[in-house]
Amino acid sequence: MQSLPFIVSTDQKVEYISLLLKAGFDTVEIGSMASPKFVPQMADTTEVLRKLDLKGKRSKVMVLVMNRRGAEETASMEAVDCISYPWSISPVFLKKNLNATSEQSLEDVKTIVNLCNLSGKTPVIYISMAFGNPYGDLWSLDLLMRHIGLLAETGVKVIPLSNVSVPVEEKMIAEVFAAVQANFPSIESGLHLHTDGLNTDRMIEAAAQHGCQRFDTVIHGIGGCPMSGGKMLGNLDTADLLSWLEKNNIESSIDKDVFVRAGALAEKIFAHGA
């Protein structure tokens, strides 16, 4: 919702996310503790969390944080199971997205891990620009492995990899996940794919065949990173992932009836600014 040109009301968010939590996803990210000045669409995250219907939820609740202060506030929220944070191997992107240096961001990661250990939550640390870099920063597979190693040393065990605004092909996805699997077999690696919706089957296949263990999706593929400074790519459409699973005879835990209801509600909410 952070990429939308309008603000979804708190009540609509609560209705939609409460439904998602019953659909059978492993984890649902319900909002972010971002600056309301820069991301006004997420300013009501604390209120949304307070109002959510958590009875019968089938998913872990995750909140994205951008700094230590947000992490400290989120760690005190009993209903939150996971705290996510957008690390990057790109110093330029860290400055654009978090207004932080690589060193400051790594210290934030260490703080988040410690807070999660104390509060019984799971840190989920994304690596943005994991498949290339549009800003002219250095990028290589070896550099990516070094950064994953830095995160692993802090105690991070869940690391989704994201391309943000960098178009990516299945060959690169396969190479990256094969390297992660070979070097960090105990890490739960994931794909946070930004895409124009083309060739998603091949991208999912490339990740799944080479050790990817989690996929981030958005119903209807809505989304993108407004802080990248570049053209926003949408997110992997949940329906595309479910279609791939079905074609490959892989069972999922998704309640199809609830998913259809969530899709209809998403279409109603997200069409507001269309």
C-alpha cells in the first residue's frame, strides 16, 4: 500500500488484513513503522495492529521497521511475531531508503536481532539490490555472499532477496539462490520479486529449484518501493505463485474461498485511485 497515490483508510486496512490472516499464508506483513512524512500511507500501522481481528488467524504477523526506534516500539507489541528490515548491499539505496550508511544499517540489524531475541520474535532481514545495482555501486555474487555472511554472523536466519527496481531474469535468480544454498544452507532464503508480471513462472521455477524457501507476494501484484528513486516495479502477484504451485502439483495451505474474498476486497480498495 505504500506505493499507492492515495491513503487506504484504517478501517479498510483492518478489514483486508484481518481476512488475509485467515487465508493460510505463512506470514502477513501488516504495515511499517516508517516516517509518516515520507510514507503517509503507513502512518496508522500501530492503530491497524490494535484493531486487527486476530481470532482464528493462521499466519504470523510481521511489521517492517526502518530504524532502531521503530524496532524498539515494534518489539514491545505482543501481537507481532516477526520484525522485518530492508538491508541492502547498495550504500546509495540505504541512503535513499533509510537515510543511513552501511555501518549504521548493520548496527540497526544487530539491535533488531537483539530485540527479537529478548521479545521472542523473528528478525526477517531483506537484502535489496540482491540481483544487481542500478546506482553504480559495486555488485558481484561474491559481494552478495559477504553481506549474507555479515547478517548470518548477527544471528539472522531468514533473508529474503529483492531486486527492487532492477529487472531480473531467471538465470540470475538461479545463480544467486544456488550460491546461497551452497554457502548458507541453514539460512531460510526467500524471493521478494519486483516484476512487470512477465515470465513470472520461469522466475518462480528458477528460485524454487535452487533452494528458495519463501516467496513474498501481493494480491494483484500491486506495489513497489517509492524510495528507490527509480521506476517502480510491481510485486509478484499471489495468483501467479498459486497457479505455479497448482501446475506443479504442489499443495498449499491457502483457503481458496478466503483468498477469492480477499482478492475481491483488494480490487475494491486498490481501485480507489484508478
